[in-house]
Amino acid sequence: MSWSSRLDAVAPFRVMRLLEAAQAREAAGHDVIHLEVGEPDFPTPEPVQAAGQRALAEGQTRYTPAAGLPALREAIAGHYARHFGAEVDPSRIIVTPGASGALLLASQLLVEGGDRVLMADPTYPCNRHFMALAGAEVEAVPVGPASGWQLDAATVARHWRDDTRLAMLATPSNPTGHMLDASALGAVADTVAARGGHLLVDEIYQGLCYDLAPLSAASVAPQAFVVNSFSKYFGMTGWRLGWLVAPEAAVEPLTRLAQNVFLSAPTPAQHAALAAFEPECRDILEARRRELAQRRDALLAGLERLGLAPDQPPQGAFYLWLDVSRYTRDSEAFCRRLLEEENVAITPGTDFALEGGEYHVRIAFTTGVERLEEAVTRLGRFLSRQEGA
């Protein structure tokens, strides 16, 4: 049977196969430590759960406007004003089914067949895939420690061509956890604007920052398209809710797209998300952010003892991007053996990097410190056998 050729641009997400294998081992009675999937072990904050339950009890299950509940768009705008000093009119905010819905709208609006898109390599693979499905050619530009694992203005300028339409950034990034500061972000925005292009910024880990203050492109580059999500900082992964901040001129076509692509984001989730901006919930979320920082530091200390700690610790998100070239040039086999021999599940770098992914892995510090320390012990045993092999 023949399928659309568009699917040729979409690689399988290898971490999902590894998750299935890890779950199968668990079902067979093994004690698996899950460090593979980008979902911390925290439940959705209780105030959000309660708001969702109230919405259901009150019958809030009908369609909302395509761009989202007006009250939620206003709450998101207030969030930008309070925490980032950005004046974002609520009309510029499109509420979407997850950040994926926002990426889908942005890709359909901004690129078409023959356009080129610049983004960093490594990056979250769906960022590449959404652009490719829209017909664009993605130029994944290799980045490393020298540029803080990010595209900078000089790199964007060097790779920009006449047919380049869009540059995409992610800060904090998945899989490296590294960030752009205001100066670097502004310089990229200016470089793109000078060439008549668009800037799209993935900020879904924005609230999860440890060494630098959270920053939004909305306060630095008002003409940027900004993707965010209730999944990561707000702990609402399964509620499937995100948003897109767009320039005023883009609001009407984006709303038209939303009307046709998904009608509206899930109604109970939108009502629940209103509680995410209340002070009570903010206190819970900030306590979780501090706990994630403790987890990061504990994992870094353990990896330092193994001689594996990265030279530049992640500044945000909840991932470590590790070079394991001393042990392998096949990160998929490395992760598979680690799961089979030590019941530790981590992610092969080939999911994220087109160049160098075969000798990098991603570790998600999404479980408690005690479990992370046990994972390091098991990893140490595994590595000692690789050195002796």
C-alpha cells in the first residue's frame, strides 16, 4: 500500500520504542528507573485538578472560540506582563491543543514548499518534522559548547540564503537544557528581521530555569512567533494545552487555520488552566522548580564521579545531554544494553541530533534524588564493563 510521500520526512521517535521496552521489563517484574521521557513524576497541581473537576461538574464541555477562552487568553497575557515585563495583547494569543498544535499552526502559516528553515542540531525532532510536513527544507545547523548549544546571530547570518524564510530557536532547549540570554536572543531577532524573515521561538520549558532568570522572546522581539505549553512548567502534560503568541497581523489567518484544523483546544483543560496562574498554584510550581534544580545538581555530582558530567551544565528544562563517545558510537545500542543489563532507561541522541547523535544520550532528571543516585550507581557498573570489554 502506498502512503503520502510527506511521511518520508518524519522519522520514528526512538524514545517511544525504548519506553515500550522499559514498560515491558517493568511488567515482567524488573525495577526500571525511567529517565527517558520528558515528563516529571509530579502530578498536575491540585488547584488545577480541582478547577478541571469543577468545569466538568458545571458542564463546561462545549466548544470554545477557536482562539481559546477569552479569560484564559487574558490570564496568559497577564502572566507575560507580571513575569517578563512583556505587554502582550490577549488578542495575539491563540490557545492550542498542546504546543504541538501551536507548531502546526505556525508551520502552516509561515512556510511552504521550497522555503528553507534554520534550526539548531540537536533539537526536538518534531520541530524539524512539522516544518518538513509543511513542505519546507530544514537546515539543521550543528551547534555545540562553543555557542552554548544554540544558534547565535553570526551563525544565522552565515547560513541565511535567499530562500530562507524562518529561523527557529528553542530556549531552554530540548535536549541540552541551554538558554539564550536577552542580548543573544535580541541579536538573532535583529538578524532575521534584517533579512525579511520570521523568527519562531519554542519556549515550552521557559519556567524551568535554574541559573538564569526566565526570559521570553515576547519581551525582546515583539514580532517573533512564540510557542509555549502548559505541559512542562505547569505540569499538565495529559491535558494537551498550549498557546502561540503571534504578531497582530497573523492573528486572523492563524484563527482561520485553527477553526479548520482543530476547532478549539479542549474545553475542560482550558478552564483548569485558569487556576495555573493563581498564587497558590504558583507556589507549588516554584517549589517543584527548586526540586528539579536539586535533582539536576545531584545527577551532575554523580556523573562527575563517573567522569561524564558535561562541561556546561543545563541552565533549564530537565535534561542532560551527555557525550558518551568514550564508550560507543552507537547510542541506540548503548541505551538498549543499559536497559537490558541495568534497568535504566535513557534516550539515544539519534532522536535529537542528525550529527553526533550516535555518541550522545539524553538523561531526564524527572524522578527523585534517591532514584537518580541509584541510576548513577547502575550506570557506573555498566560503564565499568564497557571499559573492560
